[in-house]
Amino acid sequence: MKMLGMTMRLLAAALPLAGASFDVRSFGAKGDGLTKDTAAIQKALDAAEKVGGGTVVVGAGRYLSGTIHLRSNVTLHLENGAVVLGSPDDGDYDPYEALPFQSVSDKETTYFHYALVAAENVHHIAIVGEGVIDGNRTKRGGPKTVAMKLCQHVTIRGITVRNSPNYSISLWGVDYADIDGVTVLNGYADGIDPDASSHVRIANCYVDAHDDAICPKASPSMGMEQRRPVEHLVVTNCVLRTDASCFKFGTESSGDFRHVAVSNVTMGPRVNGRRPNSGISLESVDGARIDGVVISNIEMHGVEAPIFVRLGNRGRGLEPAVPGSIENVSIENVVARDCSMTSSVTGLPGYAVKRVTLSNVRLGMSGGNREPRGLDVPELPQKYPEGRMFGQLPAYGLYGRHVEGLSLSDVRTYWESEDLRPAMVLDDVRDLTVDGFGMERAAGEEPAVWLNDVGEALLRGLRAVEGRSFLRVSGGKSQAIAVVGSDLRKAERAIEVREEAKGAVAEAGNVMR
């Protein structure tokens, strides 16, 4: 019996290590919205860490707080009705950290200590529940709301993050993160930013942000010599509302982006907000290699540019500046409505975007352009990348330039207001496959499709609409273009080949007027 009693005591002593619970009120928290509860919440977190881990419970109430630090093996549980409320006093937050390198990024991206809920170099941490973390600000400029740096095994589930003056949820150098069922409301900056992080899943989230909704970044790690990638990233089953870009990576593109899957997402403007700059943006402008991106089942409306793929050469932090690369990208099952600017896939001379597939894509454009333009689109290699950077493009639906291995399958375009530009313009494109491209209507003297300096191309299953010209081929570098199995009867001029491109087009099995 004595031995049994000792065993029971030892077992009881071990139980807190397996799942201890620590109520912040037991450590002095008031939850009245007036008393600063920073120290009490931190004491609870530290106590949980001291026994090897556990759950810190924040019950219903409003807990005014400055910076609190999550600890390894500790879960912060916000019960229904609980609000961790950011202090309006900037002095209640940790100062910006000293860095071992000269940052070339903006202050918001670079720093993680100046935050409401912070974590650094810890593991197996979680923020869960039905409660709220409230940045408690009315404009941009202030601490991050949730900021995690160099952490592993992170879970953020169920909570609401609102009124953030800085990035709502910001991860840098975080591995194995699961962000599930999170609501971001009225974020004055970005919504969710996994930066230089790997094995990240963002699922079942609602994001409402003034700036980018979900914006993976690859900003400099511990100095420019160390370029940590974003990799093994999944974004699924989300609703994204923004005044900027819905899903975007690349404005911070010092590291690579690879192994990325995005699916089942709706995108659009905020309530009473302006048009988002873009729905989908994939950008490499600081030397990043983007390789292996799959995006599918996307609905978007009211954005400017539905799809924006850009290889540029801003070269931030590089000496000399050299473009990176974009390759192996698949975008499929997209319905875009009421969009105002052209989708584009663009590289630079000598640095082509490679192996891009657009499949089952519907581009519904507002249209209304009455002034067709030529092919004189500036390259702008160093300009900040965004869907509107080129202004009005030569096509109303899709524009491609400096691309190798472009595949378009069942892509459809239409406008609401008559637009005199071609539906699609491709310039300096090699290894092109167009299968089933079409549009609802055409207007004016311009062709529906214009290929300039295009080579090794197969166009099949095309269907012309009523109009003066369907396909124009120009440019002395155009060659080996095959147009087969297409119904071109409705066009007055089915195929127009400019003098410098004579001999570039072969036809077979087409139905003509």
C-alpha cells in the first residue's frame, strides 16, 4: 500500500506536465479593459513554461496589454468573449530589435519585437479559441498584432485578429505552421504574411485588410548572404477581401518561392473599399527563383488585374542586380468578373518566364477602352511590381511578353463595355500552345489575337467571332506557327500575316469564310 501511495503521488505530480491549465486571473489579470494586464498574462505564460508546458486560459473580458511573449510548449487559449486589447501607449511594447545586418526592407517587414503577441526562438506554441486579439488602433502605423520569428511547430486556430495597425499575423523564419479558421478584420496593413517560412498551411480563413490579404514574402534572413525560401506553402478554402492584392508574393523576393499550392479561394474588394490591385500576383524582382506553383479553383470579382506574373530586376540588396526566374506555374479554374485591367505574364529581354499554364480561365473585363495602342510597352525592369504598372496594355484580356513555354487551354475573355483592343497580345513568346482560346465579341479594326515575334506555336480549336480580323502575325522573329482545326468563318480576315512575318504560318483543317 505504501508503494501504491507513492506511485499515485508521483503520477499526480506528473499530470501538470501533460496538460496544466493556468487562468490569467489567478495571476492578477483584471480583464476590465482599463487595468494593464501585461504582467499578469506574462506570469501565466512563464508559469506554464516552467512546468514543461500547458494551457494559459484567458476568460471572457477585455485584457489591456502591451507585448506578451509566447513560450515553448504553451497554448494561449482565448475563450469566447475574451479580448486581448492592445495598449494605446507605444511604450508598453518591446522596442525594435537590433539586427546583425543592414535591412533593405521596410520597417514593418523587418521587425518582430514591436508587437502585441510575440514569439521568438520557441517551439510547439499555439493561439486557439473563439476570442479576439485586437490591435486597438484606427490607422496604419504601430505594433504588429501577432509576430513570430524563428519558431517551429506553430498553431493559430479559431481566433479573430482585428484593428491591426501593422501586419495582422506575421511569420518570419517559421517552420511547420498551421493557421486554420482565423478571421482577420479591418487590418490596416497586410493580413497574413508567411515570410521566409516553410511547411505552412493557411486554411479556412477570412481576411479583410486594407493592404495585401495573404502575402508570402522572402525578405532577407540574417543578412543578405542568407536567403531563406518560402516553400511547402498551402493556402486553401479562404475568403480574401482587400484594397491591395488578394494573394501576392514577391514584393519581398530576396529568397526563393517553391512548392506552393493555392486552391478554393474567393477574392474581391472590401465592403465600401476600392478595387484590389490584383487577384493573383506572382512576382520575382529581387533575384528570387519561383518554381512550382499551382493555383486552382479561384473566384474573383471587382479587381484590377486578375492575374499578374512578373519577372523584374529591382535588384534590392543585390550587387550587381540580376533577375531571378519564374517557371513551372499552373493557374486553372479561374472565374474573374468585373475586372478593369489586363492580366499579364511578363519577363525581361533575355530572361523569359518559363513553363506557365493557364487552363479553364474566364476573364470578364469591364472594357471601355477606345484607343488601341501598339506594342511599345516599356520594360520597366526596376519599377515596383503591381498589376497596374504598365498602364493600359495593348490587349484587354491577356498580355504576354518574354515567355518560353506558355500553354493556354480553354481561356475565354469578354468585356462589358465595348473595347477596341485585341483580346490577347503575345510578344516575344516561344513554345506556345493555345487550345480553345475564345472571346464573346470583338469591335474595331484590331485583330482579336495578335502574335508578334512568336515562334514554335500551335494554335488549335479557335473560334472567331464577328469582326474584321481574327489573327494577326507580325515581327521578323515569328516562325513555325501552326493554326489547325479552328472555325474562323465569322472573321472578315481570318489570318493576317504582316510582310516581315511571311512564311511563318501554316494552316490545316480550318473552316474559313
